[in-house]
Amino acid sequence: MPIRLELPPTFVQRMATVDRPLIGLWACAGSAVTAEIVAGSGCDWVLIDAEHSPNTLETLLAQLHAVSAYPVAPLVRVPFGETVIIKQVLDLGAQNLLVPMVDTPEHAAEVVRAVHYPGRGVRGVGSALARSSRWNRVEQYLARASETISLTVQIESAEAVANVEAIAATEGVDALFVGPSDLAASMGYLGQQSHPEVIDAVLRSIAAGVAAGKPVGVNAFVSADADRYIAAGASFVAVGADVAILARQSEALVDRFAVDATASGATPSATQTPPRASY
């Protein structure tokens, strides 16, 4: 007899069982090894990124395998909200999707349809061939698939903030995630995620989600920003990324010893770089 399986709870279902913000880290290296290291850090959720990272369907699958041994919720960010890509990522077994650049409630509704089977949506039916149903070892997967998926859409443009209340009210959108970097750029403040107007836009988005009864997350690699948004009601916050942590910590380690060597009279390397800013 084949093994019958139950899928783990979705990210949004997990959030409903705790009374504190969930802390997350990004896995951006395209590596199952680094994704597993991040998953074992004690964080609550891991974002496996396919928008700005060198990921393919095969590497996404390897990372989903790697993090499945740990008590974290894996989110997969697709490159954009396109029906075929969403279908493929869902069939890999990703239960928690993050869709970037959702600017209107109409786009949000299209994305909702992409994650559900006909009746409610347009997702192609290939469950017998796919890890999503564990090759039909999850009982009644087709009938219950919607229960096993959470959909988070990103608010990361001035247009999205203008529409945030309507996006939050879209049926089938389970959570919002604010991306201050792209938001700042769209507002004319490229690289200024902590500009007061950008902060106000993030706070408006958090308030809209809270008013709609939906969790809101924020990308906040600066601790002061993370603290501000948690105090405002953010339910989940991303506080770092594998590649950024590796870059900054390796730089700090080398700089520390380079400074010590200079202080002791050693000649600094011609290629020595000045101290780096934190990410």
C-alpha cells in the first residue's frame, strides 16, 4: 500500500497559531546548501527567491527538499505573476507563493486565479505527475489543493500603495509583503528605503492589511526599520539574506585583520578596500 501523506500547514496558517511577528531570512544564492544553513538558523520562514537570484525549477526543487527537514515555512518568490510559471512552481510542491510587482486589484485577482484549479481558477491540472500532491499520495489533493496554498502579493510601487486597500480586500490574497527598495525607486528615492515618504507608504500598507484582517510583511534589513514596522503591526519581517550576510561578514572579517596588520606595521595590500557599508 502506498504511503498516505498530509502536507504541512501553510505560512498563513502558521502565522495564525502564534502571537508574535515571524522572522525570516532570504535564500538568494541558488544553493540548496546555503538554503539549508539558513533554514537551520532558528528563523521562522525562508524566502527562496527566483526573481533576483540564479534559480531554475531544478534549483528551487533542491532547496525545497533541503529546507523540508527544518521547522520553517518556505516561501518561493516567482519572477513575476504569470500563470504558467505559477503552475510550474506549485507543481514543484511550493505551498507558499510570493508574487512581486502586484500593482492593482485586477492583477491580484489574476494571480489568485492562477493558484487555483478550475471552478475557482485556471491552474493546469497535473497533480498525478507532480510533487505538489506527492504523486497522488496526498488524499483528495485536487479537492483540497486550495487549503494547502497561501498567496502573498508584493506591494512595491507607488501605484500599488495607492491601490493597497483594494489589493488587500481581494478575495484569495492571503497576505501582503512590502518591498521598500522598489517602492523607494518608484517614488523617486532610489536607494533611500528609509526616506520619510517611503516609510509613510510602508506604514499605510501595513495599516491597510491590518484593517483587512490580513498579515503584512516587510523586507527590512536595517534593524531600526524592522523594529518600526513590527511596532506598526507587521506580522512577518525579513531581516537578512544569505548572500548579503556572507558578503558583509566576510568583508568585516578581512577588514578586521587587515586593520590589525596595518597597526602592527605591515604594509597594507594595494588591493585593500575601504570599510563597507552595512546592508
